[in-house]
Amino acid sequence: MNNNFEKDLADGQLGEKAVRHFVETVWHKKFITYGDTNKFDIMFQNNRQYPVFFEVKTDLFEKDWDKGGTGNMAIEYKCRGKDSGIKTTKAGWFAYYFPNLRKNQLWIIDMDALKKLIKENDFKSVGAGETYYDNDEKVAKCYLIPRFDFRGYFSVFTFDGQEWLPSLD
């Protein structure tokens, strides 16, 4: 069904590595494992020995909203007719990585806050990803969050090549 699975997987792993680097260097959490599961993407350990889970989305769109892009973040909730993404994760944090925007932007939000944000707003739902061969329907379903309208709900960081910094954009 997905002719680009290997490329999509490599792109996703790029974002997971960026989030791992951020969490290890800025939040000083110990990396435990990548989660090849629908429950989480990365597991860390905090100072009290509790696991800390992240769900990671990598968006390689190269144009920002002011250069013809949509400015939306796509939050997956269904894939191949089954709940997925935000509906199945046990992650406590959601990280959205934009490596092609100015200074590699990383947007982070507490998962409960993200779920509340979605519940309290009427975000557009769209199909995403590859299409099924038999019916032209997109494989995944996502909520679209206009990121600049809801920026205040996220902690936004940029990477200048040396360290992660709070974004002032």
C-alpha cells in the first residue's frame, strides 16, 4: 500500500533522533529505547526512575506558512480504519519536529494538554499519507492544528547547530 514506507520510516527516525538529542541535553533525561510500537516512539527515564514517553511527528514540509505552506500540524488519530497516533499512545509528551523550517523547530506539548486542545476545538480532519489501492481513500486520518494560532499551547525550541534554544520567533 505505501510505496514510500522506507523513506517515511527514515524521515520519522530523523525526528526521533532530534527529540532524543533534545531530551538528553536539555531536559537531562536518560534515553532507554525507541518504541517500535503504537504506544510510544521514545522512552526515557527521569531522575525518580519513572519512564517518560514521547510520541514524535516529523514534518519535512519545506515551506513555512509565509512561503506558501499551510502552517498546519497534522495529528494522526486513525490509520487503516483503526485508532492510532494520539488515540493509542501512552506517551506523556508529544513532540513535533520541523527540520526544514528556520533553525530546525521543535514544538513540544504535554499529551493531556494536546488531547484537551483537540477536544475543545473543532479542528479540520483530513486524510493523509498513501491511498488504498481499491478505493482511493487515504490511509490515515489527522486533525489539522493551525500552529501559529495555537503556538501558546506549545513550548517551541530551535536548534542552532550547537544547542537547543527557546524560540523567540
